Amino acid sequence: MSDFSFDLIGIFRQIFRKKLFIIIVTLAALIISFIFCSMQEKGYTSKTVFIVKNPLLIDRNYVFRNTTYEHRDFFAIPDDVDHIKTIAKSDGVIWHLIERFDLAKAYNMKADDKLVNRVRNNFKVIMEDTKNIELFCTDPDPKRAAAMTTAAREYLEATFMNYFITTNKDITKALQDKTAALRDSIALMDDSIRHIRAAAGNYTQLLPSRGATISAAAAGTAQSAEAMERLQEVTAQKDRMVNDIAAFRSLINEYEVMANGNIHIFYVVGEAFVPSIASHPKTLIIVAASTLAALFFACMLVLFAAFYNKVMHSRSQN
């Protein structure tokens, strides 16, 4: 080893001397890595691509109250996409996939954190240019991978839309309750109007038109005049409530249109497909990386051994 020098030529010379050892280590790493990849469970990845629409395009005021042209972006703003990203990061979508496809049984695992972590590692959402979204699902069954991808996208859309739909339904319920209360009040007023007309003996004036003019030729007493004034007051209140009911009914119809659940906020660019080529394990990459790492390790081991022998040889001479 005394003729070995640590320059470029000396390094290559020492590596060439131990070429058989280096080749054996490299081939062993190649074979082991290939066997390792062959023993791994294959995974198939399906993908879907969609664009998020601007939620304001389905707003009630925009649909029913827009009388002039107003420029509005047809694509969602970054905040809307961030909301979808938040939903995609939640455990809700993971548990939805686990329960819908019975993944605990399919993976032979308990429904616990380990199963959640496995499904989460096989589920990925990528945002492109703050508007386009790519969604990936990986599974040993290619058909289930495609079905899970579609189900995950539908869950994101339904959860995002549920905010608007629930709000519309809450408003619709409040309007319906108020309308029912007004109808009850009108029913009581109708009873009051019948009693007042019977007391005044008047069945012609203020009907059907709610005019304020009372015929001067109509003879009557002070009691009948007072009854007529009361009748006019009650009928005016009733007319206002009837108008309110009509307005509420119109609003209910508008909110029900926006809350019927048939409106889609995602525009699907690419549907999920059934993959035919396994995406896991990446055999070529793993084998190549393992082989190169083994080659590097063997070379370094040879050089360290040569350096150690040279140092020990120098000490023995001294």
C-alpha cells in the first residue's frame, strides 16, 4: 500500500484494483432492491382535474336582481380555493372514503389512526394557479382508485356547496315560519272584520277595493261610523300582511332555486380514469438509486480501507 497516493490517478487505481468487490456489492444492492420492489404491494393512482367556479355566479341577487351588465369573474378567487383546500386537508374526506369503500376491510386494518394515515398518504390535492385543482387517489385496486378519486371530488364539492345551501335553507325556513305566523294573524283579522261588518251592518264599502272614500249618502250612527273606522284600520293592516306574504313567498321561491342541490360549483376538466400501470412502487427509480448508492458506498469503503492501511503501514515503519 506504500505506493498508493491520494490523487485522482491513485483513487481510480485503487478502485480498479478492488473492482470485483465493488461489482459484487453493486450487483447485490441491485438484486436486493429489485426483490424488495417485487414484494411490495402495487398501487394504482387515478387523477381528476377540475376548475372552481365563482360562487357569486349562483348568488340569488346575481341571478334575480341583476338588471344591468356587471363584469364578474367566472372563476373562483383564491380565498374560495383556500376553503376547498381546507376541506381537502380535513379528516372528513378521509373518513368519507374509509366508510364509503370499507377500506378497513379492504386493507385488513382497524379503523384507527394508522388507517387514516395510510389513506391520507394515498390522497393528494394539488392547486394549480389558484383556480385549477388536481386530485389523486392511490389504491391497490385500479377500479377502486378511480371510484375513490371521483368520490373525493364529489365530497369536496358537496361540502363546499353545503355552506351556501344550508344558509339558503335556514333563510327559507325563517321566511316560511314568518309566513305561517302572518297567515294566522290574517285569519284572526278576518274574524274581526266579520264581526265589525256585522256590528256596522255594512257589507259594501271598502270591498273589494280598500279605498279611503266612504259614501256620504250612507246613513248611519256614531257607532257605525266608529265601526267603519275600525274596519278601515284592520283591513289596511291585513292588506299590508298580504303584501308581505306575497313578498316572502317570492323570496322563498328564489332561495329554493338556489338551494335545490342541482347546481355544480366544480367544472370537471378530466374525469377520474382506471389506471392500467402501477404507480407504486417506482421500481426503476428505487433500483437505480439503490444501485448508485451501493456503488458509491463500495468505492468509499475501498478508499477508506486503503487510507487506513496506509496510515497503519506508516506507523509500523516509524
